[in-house]
Amino acid sequence: MASQHLRVVDAFRKTVRYEGFGALYNGLVPNSVKVVPSIALAFVSYEVVKDYMNILRTLYVTI
């Protein structure tokens, strides 16, 4: 029972004490490899659609 984490702060302290501060970042790289491409795709898609909509708006206004 003594090895259970009672609170988030307790889990944080035990992780740093027994595994080192770097253990808090375990999984950061694999998660970034998964997330960064999707965020980049969403950003590029947004910019392309925004530019396309501006072109359509310009054409509509000039007609």
C-alpha cells in the first residue's frame, strides 16, 4: 500500500526521486512524431483554403 501514489504531487515527487527528472518526458518524442505531422497538415490545409476563399471573394466582388 505504501508504494501507491496518493496525489498527483506525490506521483511527481516519486517519479523525480526514483527515476530522475528526465522520466517526466518519457514518451514526448513518440507523441511528437505522431502529432506534429497532423498539426502541420491542418495548418497547411487551413492556409490553402483561406487563400482559395480570398480568390473566390475577389472574383465575386469584381463581377
